[in-house]
Amino acid sequence: MKNTLFTFIITILTIIGPMVPASSAEAASGTSCPFVASADNYVVKFPSKTLFSNQGVENAYVDIKNLNIPAGTYEITLHAYDNHSAHGGQGQTDERYFIVAVQDTNTRFRSSASADIPENKNTSTTVVSRGAVIQNTVRWIRAQHAGYTVSGNWQSVIPVCAQFKKVGGTTTPPATTTPPITPINPVASCTVSKTNPVVGEVITYAASSTGGRLPYTYQWTGPFTSSAQSLVHTFTVPGVYNATVIVRDADNKITTAQCPAVTVTNINIPPVNPPVSALDGSCSISATSAQINQDLVFTASGFGGSAPYTYQWSGSDGLMSSAQTFTGRFSIPGFKNANVIIRDNNGNAVSRTCSVTVGQVTSIPPTYNPPVYYPPTYQPQPPVYQPPVTGTPVSGVFLNQVPATGIEFGFKMTLFTIAMLIWSVFAAYLFVTKRYKTLFADVSLVGNDSVNASNSLSKANATLSDKINSFKLNNQILKGMR
């Protein structure tokens, strides 16, 4: 019984031994914080508490609240303590801790763990991050034993303080608020962008988690599978769908969350009538200028409004028609208008006017066709018989009695003159010869009638003189003609 009581007392002393503070000298040198706060150097001192790796979650962490560390980039250093001499120098190999910073938006920052405290020392100082980016003001920090649920034996450590040394300029800290306490175990949640989509519509599923140790892993089950924290999905069949997300933290602790049910329906698109444009129209004439009584084609077109359309034409010179296209004409010259009224099925109407200029029929001037020149060719003409002219001396010859020879006119006149000269000389010769023969015959027969012979000779000479004068006169006439 005594041995049993002694053993129990020894066990109690062993358990409470690590929580007994060291001597005042050791406590002053071991649990004091080596960091000094300044404008860009924030120092967080934790409440004095020994953290254990195997004595429940309530003994594995310590919180400090009402902080005001502004957003920025920091170098983070952790200082740890454990009194090895008070434990009899037991060999502990996992005297480490890390911090979790909670920001205004409840997103978490988890640092690396501090270094294990050497067996021959009671403290360790470790730079756990040289470029930690904090996006919002940090309101509180939790220090947690790094060996919790990992180390199977007894490991203890006392977080002393943490230093946040800002990298970059000074930032004015915002007003202080107290955030909610984040539980040590992970808690998952799930949201969906729309709970009543239609078939083919894209919706977004998103999961989040707090507590536990980062990092988290996600696994989706239900109408789809995925390992992403958020995803998009499209349902192709109507129905009610439920999705669940499973979250694991760094300590392999599992939590689940079920998303709100999604009810998918068929697409119900009401018919959309296209907007009706205002009634409009146009008209045209096949020509912009025309002659009197020339056929012209008149055309009208309606668009917009509500079909079908009706047409009513009117215009100059009594122009009228109810056809969309017709043929008409104008009988009086001038500037002519054609007006058409276009009506749609709703009774709306528009008026359009087109015009044409009508002129007189112009006469076509005669076309001068110059004569075609053909080079002259020789065309022989048969001789025309000309009966001799009675009552005229044989020395006289008319020009129409000269046959056509094809010789040029000037040369023909020269030949004609020479021929007339030869003919006149020959005729005179014949006449004189005949006369002298007659005279000599009369002299020889009568002989004695000298007076008569002399008279006859005188007459013959006179006649010959007249012939010679007549020849000279013809010769002068011919010269004048040349």
C-alpha cells in the first residue's frame, strides 16, 4: 500500500513538473521576449502556457486577441522556451510550434513551425517566413503545438512571442475589432451561385473551411466529382441535385458540408415578336426623260409596316393606276409628276412622288452620203452615122460629125483643126481643078468667043477668090475657138 501511494505521488509530480515555473532567474532569462517593437516591427507576446502534444486539443494551443497588425509583407520570427533542467534533461525531439493568423475576412495565414529546442538549451529563435503576405489586418493569433496528433509521446513547448518585421514602408493600422474565435477542428461550408437554373445554364459551386491545420484538400461527390475548391457545372437534364464536399486539413481531420439543393428546369423561352418598323416606300419611272407618247414603266414598292400593301397612282395628264407596276405615257411635253399612295395592312399610308421630263419628238436630219468615186475607165462608143448636111459647102464640117475617139478635148481640137485645114485645101484644089478643066473645054469648043471666055475666066477667078476668103474666114474662126 505504501509502495502504491509512493508511486502515485511520483507520477503526479512527474505530470505537474513541466508546468511548475523555473526559478526566477531562469524564468526571467528564458521566457522573456528578445524582440523590441517599433513602427514597422510588430511584437506579439503570448500568454504563458505550456503546450502538450498528447493531452487534448485544449492543451495544444494558446490564443492572443485584440491585435492590430496591418496588411503588408512581413518577416516572421518565433521564439520558444522549455526548461530542460526541470525535467531532468529528458529527450524531447518535437518542441516546436506554429502560428495561425486570422484576418478581417476570416482567411487564415499559417506559418511554418519553429525549430526544435536543442537538448542543451532552453530556448530557440526561428525565422519561419521571410516574405509572408498578409492581405488584411490581423486581429488575433493562435500558437499551436506542431506535434499535436503527430507525436505519440510527451512533447512540451512554451510559445513566448512572435515578431512581424515589415518589409517595405509604414502603413497606418486601421481601427481595432475583435474577430470570432476560430475552432481548432476544421469546419467546411459550401455555396452555389444559383439554386433554380434552367437546362444548359452554368452555375458555380464553391467550398471553404476554417479551423484545423492548413492546407486543406477537397473532394466533391454527387452529380459530379472534382478535387478543386470551386468549380462550374452545367446540368443537361431537369431534376433536383445535391452535392457534398469533403474537406481534410493537414492533420487528416475530415469535415463535410452539403450544398443547397439545386432544382433544374427546362428552358421556357417565350416567343419574342420582332419589332415592327414604320411603313415606308418608294417609286420609280423607267426613264428620267422621254418623248411624247413614249411608253414608260411606273413601279412602286412598300416595306416596313404590315404587309400586304396597296398602291394608288395619280399624276400629270390624267395618270391613274392601282397596280404596283404599270405602263403609261404622257401626250403633252413638260415636267411630269407621278404620285403613289402606299397603304399597309394596318391602314397606315405614305406618299411618294417620282418625275420625268417629256419633250417634243425631234426630227432626224437627213444623212449626207457622199457619192462614191470610181476611177475613169475607157468605154468605146460605136460611131454614129451623121447624114451629110445639104445646102452647105463640103468644106463646112459640124463637130457632132466627128466620131468619139476617147482623146482629151484639147488634143481633139488640135487634130480637128489640122484635119479641117487639110480638107479645105483639098476641096479648094478639087474645085479649082474642075473649074479650069471646064474653062479650057469651053475655050477649045467656042474658040471664037473670047469675050465670053474672058468673062467666064473672070467669074472663075472671082469664085476662086471667094473660096479662098471663105477658107481664111474658117481658119480664123478655128483659131478663135482654140
